[in-house]
Amino acid sequence: MAKLKRYEADTAVSDSEMIYTVGGAYHITPKTRIMLNYAHFSYEKSVSVNELWAMPQIGF
């Protein structure tokens, strides 16, 4: 069974840039996991970018 580890961060890089990230790592085995991530970037309080990605990690 997969085990979920969650994390969340809210970071102000400067007065005009804000980054919010949230995600989880689903551990399938001790050395194998799938990371799901979402990031929201806000620049100058008028332009926003959303990113969603998945990344597999396999250890040997």
C-alpha cells in the first residue's frame, strides 16, 4: 500500500513575487515513490503561473 507524505510551503521571495507549493510523495516501497506537486507563482500581483507535475523516483 502506498504511504503519503505531505508538505506545504508559502514563500515570499520579494515584495513583488510570491510562491505557494503543495504536494505529496506516495511511497510504494522504501526506495520507490511518486511525487505529485502543484506550484502557484504570482509576479507583480498581476501575472500568475500554475504548474502541476508528477515525478517518479526509483532507488537501487
